[in-house]
Amino acid sequence: MRRILIPLLLLLLGAGTATAQDEQLLFLGNSYTAGNDLAGVVQSMLESTSLDVRVERSTPGGYRLPQHLADVDGANGQVAEWMTPGNVDWSYVILQDQSQVPGFFKTTPAWVESRDATVALHERVGAVGAETVLFLTWGRRLGDSTNPQVFPDFSTMQDRLTDGYLTFAEAAATKERP
């Protein structure tokens, strides 16, 4: 987990400047984010550098990016309130998809839905004045026995997940909001 947190923290620390509320982070993920309390760990690490940090999270188990988009658009009142322009001055909104979907074949309906949700969420994040961060998850140690044709081993799964997240980012990026 430390190898995952260090680049995320460097990104967050490197981009910010000291203000009354130095950093405000919103994590939209699932059990991969919640299980190890990633939001709390990041908050503690940032606070240890004397930053004033606010961290919120919505991390229901198994959640996918299309579900987070629905929450932002009103299905979850708290998330919709957080993501209404003018309500919270977020610095970063960290998005994490379900642990397999970004590695699926790019013609799979679930993959297409997640890519499209990434694009829409990136727009919503921009509307609240924040930066979008995609939280790339890790492959399973032995691959995925429920999808062996796609994820036969760790390396293949990790490569596919990495490619998926990079493709999501590329689809969402604009000149104005890379």
C-alpha cells in the first residue's frame, strides 16, 4: 500500500499552496478505497506535514464509476450536495472504479459505461473547481479465477488495469482540463 500512497501524496502535496483550508479531498471509490481506510491514511499523512485537511468519502462495496455518477447527479443526497458547485471548495476528487472493470476488453458494456462515467465525472469535478485524480487499483496476486481468459495472472491483470485507467484518463482529458 505504501507504494500506492507515496505517488498520490506527492501529487497532492506538489500541486497545493497553503491556504486557510490547505486541501479538501473527496474519495469516490469502493472497498478497495475503504478497506484499508485510504482516505484516512492520506488525511493523516497530509496532516503530519502541517496541512489543514478535510477528507470525505463515499466508498460502498463493489461500486462502479457509473454508480458514483448517478450519486453525483442526485441518487445519493450527500454526494450530490458535496458535488454541487459552491458547496465545497474541493481541491481533488479521487475516483476509483470496481477492481476488474478497467481491465475488461474495451468493447465490454461495463468497460464502456465506466469510461463514459469517467468523462462525465471529470466534467462534474471541473464544475466544482477541483482536480480529478484516478486511483489505479492493483491486480490480484493470482489473477482472477472468475475471469481467467482476461486476467490469467497478476502481471496481465495489472497491465490491463493500468491500460484501462490510462484510457479512461485520455478519454476524459480536454485541453482546458487535462
